Amino acid sequence: MFRPKQRNRCAGMARVAVFLAGALGAGVAQADSYFCATADFPGVANDEFGASIRELEDINADGRGEFLAGEPGWTTDDGRVQLWFGAVLRTATPDRVWTGAGDERFGASLANIGDVNGGGKPDFAVGAPLADLSGTDRGRVYVFYGESLTSGTAAARADLIIEGQNGGDNFGWSVSAAGDFDGDNRADFIVGAPLNDNVAGNAGAAYVIYGAAGDPSTDLADATVLTGEIAGDLFGWSVSDAGNFLAGSEDCVAVGAPSNNTHGGMDGGAVYVYSGRTDGGAPNTVADFETGSGATAAASQFGFAVRNVGRWNADATDDLAVGAPYSNAAASAAGRVEITFGAASPTSGGDRYANGEAAGDHFGWSLARVHDVLGTDGAEDLLIGAPGSNAPAADAGRAYVFRGGLASQATAANLDIFPNVPLRAGTEAGDLYGTSVASAGDFDGDGQWDFAVGAPAGSSEPTGALSGFVRLVHSSTGPVAGALQSWRAEWVSGAGVGQIDLTFALSEPVSGIARLELTRLVRDAQGRLRDQVTVWSGPSVAGDAHVGTLACDGRAYRYLDPGPVVAPEGGAVSYVVAATTTDGRELPLGELAGPSGSRPVFGLAVWAFPNPASTSTMLSFRALPGDEVAVNIFDVRGRLVRHLYEGRGTGAWGQASWDGLDVSGRPVATGVYFLCAHSSEGTRSLRLTMVR
């Protein structure tokens, strides 16, 4: 049995991936892109990026959903959570980042919980189940309001922090929206604490926390506390909203207890459903429905995952999906998922099921309601993770879509299969792809549902560390879905009018790209094209970026556009990127957004390439039109080595070269020197290294 404080074989997964099956019949066309570590936010092995993932409602009111990824192993279990705002042109760097502390595993669970404070924006909760306060592993939950999102430490930036009840509870192991459980017209949420001892040792508990104008209460005495039956139940391992599952007007919640022994044998597991109220009163704590697996239940851990899957069978009530990833119904630990239809008196044992394909698949480890993600019939679909799948390599992992209304399946091989497509080809083994699965809402804003799959032990960029990744599957035909993995365009501060730093990465390996072409477009406020210049055409140059050259460090491309780029008032800058592969394919990357905001104030700037240099280096400098500028080389003691230029700036880049000789024409010694440009704006210097 997996225990919350143990690193079990699947808890160590660090990637998130979303994958694409082959033929999907009449469904919408799909494509993918990745979330992973970046140069700005690097990852290392065991970070577990993507161990938890969740879609968010549109926070910034641009018509697109947002996306959260948890990284609970970051910095030896301090944990980190990253947020991306939905976009057609997604950047590799997240829009917001929060970090945990004290080995609390911040980000182990995530939930979109609705507007719990009445602030007018959707909010979300993050679990940190190993947080310590007056007791080891007491656990806590951080709540972030959608109207006040600022990056930083969780302790400083969260709007609400709720501490667990007792040491060892692991409060925050699971968290979910709870609908309007008490009927006061405010969103509520539920938090699991599977090692709580209120009833008996590790019987577990779950807390329904009520929304309120201003702030929900952080005092658990104000929560409705639901508890497990007997010692070792691990009640609260999974929690979920359950909509109108019991066919009434009240919202319901569901709680999984995967180690419960009363519904089919040792560790058979159980799920409990509680009905709320409609009058604002306190709901009772007696389960209104409970069920175990409809198959041979012993050791199946039914309730390991539980999820509201909406109107899966297209009637008027919400349905529940339950994962039993250790079920032996088809093969040893192949796993099983059962769907119970909502009703006034639901069927115990489930109405539909699907079994895992092969022994050890752990099919049903994770579940997600993904709406009609395949775009086939309007029915709600269920996304299922099987991180132990050995296809195509040991523990590579898989995901499946169980289409709404489909008949029971003796094997998941009959479902829509989404195999592991790793960020780095040939690295599938051990990825544990499917550890987490989630809807991604309408991330690209094209009106179709998107989804994601986590592979928290997969090879990531930019270093290839086993820190995890997320693969986003979406329906857009734009760059976010194609060969472009990431794109970033930024004004370079202090470098002069219109200098732009471009950084991007492609899904195609660097060795597979023969040629790239970058074209800069400038449009006026009415969208009319005012300028079009091809700024690069040819293969990239290995090494670091320098002005006017497309460089590649083996993973990402970078181009420093010297410009000057000046857009009309209210206008915009964009770039068209075209790539040709070594086998002659053309990769349509489309028109990509340029930098946002006002360009920086014109400034003095200097560049040098190569640096370090062995015999000579090319220097670039720039100053305001008409401004007197002098360019010199100095040694580390501040002594003049060589005078290179004296004149007036033009606003354009000027160039000179240094042949490594001093004022007397003698070669300088190996060492560090400084390129300095001076004008009325001040002095800019650049460190140079001469290696003989």
C-alpha cells in the first residue's frame, strides 16, 4: 500500500505530458506542446514537475483558460507551482511562480475552487501535506485569489493559509472544489488529510471549508469534518466535488478511502458520497452513499482516485469515476476504473468499467473530466492515467480517453489511447507518464477543449534532467500546437531603440534543422504592414548569441535583433519564422508576437564577438544620433590598452575590431580586458577575455 510520506514507484514521477493518438476518427484535429523547466526556472532530477496539474478558469479575462503545474520535489521537497495564462503563442517561461519551504511538498495537490472570497475572480488552492507547525507533517493548504496573483514565496503571496488539525495528518494531500455544499450561494472546497487519527490511527479525514465574503475561515472548527470508518482507511486520500450525483438540488462531495477493508477485503477500498444542503445550514457528516469495487476487490485500492465526470451518460445527473489502480480484475495490478451513474439510489459496484491492458499498468492512477475533448458527440469524456504501462518501455506510462456513454471494456486497449510522446525522443522508460491528468480548459482560445498529462520523472529541457514535463494536447493549428515549443520576444533594456531579444525552441532536434528564416514585420495601429525585413536566413551558428546572428546552444535558438525597430504609435512588431528540416520538410510556424509594452529608452550599448577571443574580436557599439562617443580597451588596472573609435553616434550600430594589439602594436597577454564606450549618457563596459 502506498503511504503519503513514502516515495513510491509512481510518486517519483516528475514529468507531465499530453499525448496524441493516431487516428481519432471524426474527432477534432489535435496537436501538442510542452511545459517543462526553463533556463529561467531550471529543474533537477526528482523535482517532479507535473506531479500535479490543473486547469483554471479564465483569470485575466482574455477568453482563454489558464494552467497550473505543481513541482512538489523542487529543492528537496520544498515544492514549487507555476502558472501559465492561456495563449495561442505560449511562452516557455511561466507567467507566475510560487515556492514552498521547509520540505513541505508545496504543489503536491492543486485545485480550481471557484470564487471562494467573492472577489469576482476564480481562485485556486495548493496543498503542502508535509508542512510542519506544532507537529511534523501536519500539512497546510494555501489559497490564492484570482484578483491578486503575484509571484513569490507561498507564505508571503498566498491570500489564505489553512493549517492542518494535528501533527502527522498530511492535511492538503488532496484538495478539490466542493460546489456550494451548504447552499449559501458561495463556492466551497474540500481538503483531505488521509493520516488523521480522529477516529483511529490513519483512519483519515476530509474538511469542507466554506466560502465567505472577504475570506473563508482558516479555523477548522468552522469546517464540516468527515471521517474514515476504521484504522488504516486513508480516508481523504482523494476528494472531489460530485455535483448533483444523488439527484437532488444539493451539491455533493465524494471522498476516497483506498485502504478500507469493509468493502471487499484487505485494501479493497471504498468511496463515500455526502449530500450538502440548499438553505445555508451545516450539512450532516453521515455518508449518503458508499460503494466498493464491482470486481474482485481485495488489494485493488478502489478510491485511490475519484472524480466528478459530469453528465458522462448524458442524463440529468452528474456521474462519478473511481480509480482502482491495483485491481487484479484483468491482470496483477493492471488497474480498473468504474463509473457510477448519478441517481437518487445509485448502483453499488458501478455501471460501467474498463480494465487496464497489462499487469502493472496501474490504470486508474489518475482521472480527469475533460468534457467532449475528442469533439465527437457532445458527451463528457474521461481521461485516465496508467503510469506503470510498459508500452513502449518499462514504466513509460500511457493515458486513455473513455468516451462518454461507451459500453464497459474488458481491456483499455479498446479505448482511445494516447501513448507517451516524450520531450526527448527515446527517453520514455521510467517517465511514469499519466501520474497526473487534467483538462486544460480552452487554453489556446479556439473554442475546443484541451487536456494535459503529467510525466514527473521524464527528461526535461534545457538540461535533460529527470525533472519532469507536461505535454499539452490541444486543437489549435497555430504555433502553440506545432513545431514551436516556446517563443519569447523582449525589448533589451538599455540597449537602444528597438533592440529585441528573441528566444525560441522547436520540437524538431537541432540536428534535424537545416535552415531558419526570421522576418520582422512592423504594423501600424490599423494592422497595416509598414515594414518587412528578413533579418536572418540560413543555418544557425553554434554558441552564444550576439548581435545580428542566430545562435543555438544545442537546445534553444536566440537572435538579438539590432534594429533599430520603431513601430508607429499603437502599432506592433511581429516575426515570421520558417524552418526547413534536413529531410526537406517545411515547418509552418506562422507569425509570432513581438515584444509587448513600450520600447525601452534609447541607451548606449556595446557587444563583442567572439568572446573569449584568441587573435581578434568584432565590436559593436551604439549611441544616440549626434552624441559624441568614444570606444576604448582597458586592462584590469584601468590602463588604456587601445583606442578604437571616436566620433558621433547615428542611432545605428557601428562596428570596429580589435586585433589583440596594444597602442604600441604589441600582442597583449592572455587575460581579462574591458571594452568601454563613453558618451553623455554615461559609460557602458563589457568584459573581454583574450586567450593566446
